[in-house]
Amino acid sequence: MYIELDAVFGNEGAGKAFDYAFALEDELIASDVHVSGRVYNKTGIVYLEGKAVYELTAVCARCNAPIRKPVEVPLSHCLIPHAEDDEDDYYIVVENMRLDLDALVAEDIFLAMPSRFLCRESCKGLCSICGADLNQTTCNCVKSTDPRWDVLKNLF
């Protein structure tokens, strides 16, 4: 979705609300992304505030269980019509007074994703010997140790 921002950049106190959904093609995103918020001009500076909500589907990095949960990503950006320095990532440059909101939201979603997914923080994972899910059962596997460390056990 493109937002025309001529009226917002030109008028202090002006604003535009947005509320829509779009499909983001990724194997981790199980639903449409619902985006809502507003773009507004406050004291001559244009801000974008809102949120993106979608349903995440993944597998747990420890126990390999499927994960399906709702995720909310906050959107907060400062918009400018042009920039002299391309190295400043704080501002979003809006060329031709048109903002591609889908691309901006997709970037925010991918930057907010964790590097690994857990079904819960206390997940115990799988046994490295027999492969049992340690969240549901206990196993009697004997963990092998390096015999070179046995000398240290005798000290205590």
C-alpha cells in the first residue's frame, strides 16, 4: 500500500490513518499481516506510529515442537522528504511524497524476528543420546564424560 504524503508534509498538525492487511510471502508467517496506525506532522516533523500483527509458525529450536503464536511488531519511524547523507538510518526518506508502507512493514517484521524460536523459555529440549522429548518424559541415558576430567572429580 502506498500512502500519499503531500498533505502531511505540507501542513503542521495534519495526519493520515491507515488500517489494512496484506499478504507477506514467508514460510514463518501463517496469516495476513494486519497493519494499523497513523502518519502525522508534529511541529514540522513527520512521524509514522503503528503496529503490525500476524501469526507466526515455526519449530522450536530445542525440542522441534511446532509453534504457532500471534506476534505484534511496533512501528515507529521519522519520515523526511530528502536526505543529504545516505548513511543515516534513523530517518526514512520518502521520495516523491509516496511511502511504500508494505516494504517498510516487511522490513520491520524481519528485523524484529528472533534468530531462533522456542516453544517456551523453560524448554528442556531433546536428549542428545536417545532423542526423547525432555519436556514430556525423563530418560535414563547415561551421559558420557571425557575420562581426562575424572581426575578432577577425585579432588572433591
